[in-house]
Amino acid sequence: SKGDIWIGTFGGGINRLRFENDSLSVTVFDKDGPLKSDNVRASLADSKGKLWFGTDEGLCSFDNETWNCLTKDDGLPHQRVLVLYEDELGNLWVGTQRGASKMLADGFQNFFVEDGLAHNRIRGISEDNLGNIWFGTQDGVSRFNGKEFLTFTEKNGLCNDRIRYITKDRSGNIWF
């Protein structure tokens, strides 16, 4: 709900801080219910108001009423979710320990090294002004134009191949 502060922890699940009438209440959501893991590695509030959390045991969402958790059994390439990103079209992208995923209405479209990613461990995701999706990996950065990947490494001028974060500034520049 509006005004709450959500904190993802490593070992303590998710903490919701709610301030009401000059008092603070803390609610803990953990593996005792509804999460499958207390290790939270990523979080995102999407354009529709749904909260997403990447954990060591899958992708969990909260729509202000109901929790839902998705795992490898639901189509994720790996249980450990490292990064989340919503593109300009409202698509949710998930970076995992072993590949990237685009969430579809009926599952996931997964991408791996075999498809052109520089590496399967995805640490950063962003979108440029042309709609390309960029994936940061430990072996460079890969740009996806919706059809194919193009990878950039130190050989192309990067100062380092280990890309941890990607962000876009107000001018549309992509920063690694």
C-alpha cells in the first residue's frame, strides 16, 4: 500500500514498514510463509503497482492482497533470481543465476549463452531509448534487439567484463 517501505533482506525475508498515526509497525514475510527463501536479492514495484521480489528460491509477487511465488518448475531457468527489470512496454525481465527470462502470460521466454548471451549469470538489466534490452554478465554486456544478441567486452572497449549493474540516465545514456 502507499507509504509502506519494503525491505528485502539476506536471511530475514521481506520486512514491510508501515507508519500510521505516528507509530511504526513491522510485518515480516519469510519462508515460514509466504516466501520459499529468506534471501532476497532483487525487488521491483511494477507500473501496475505489483511488488516483485527475487529470492534464492524463485520469483515472488505481491498484489496488495495475495502472494504468488514462481520457481524453476514454473519455467524460470534457475531458482536464484538476481535482478528484475520492467521495460517500457510493461514486460518483466528476470535475471537469474543461469539465464535471463521475459515473463509471458503463460510462463517465461528464457535466454541462455546458446542464444547469444555473454554469460548465463545475469547481474544487471536495462533498456535503451530504442527498446533494446541490455544484460550485464560476468563476461561482458549483451544487447538484445528482440531477435538477436550482440555482446560487448573488453575487446570492444569496456574497462572490465564483469558488469554488475546497468542504468539509464535522463538523457538516455546507458551506464555499466
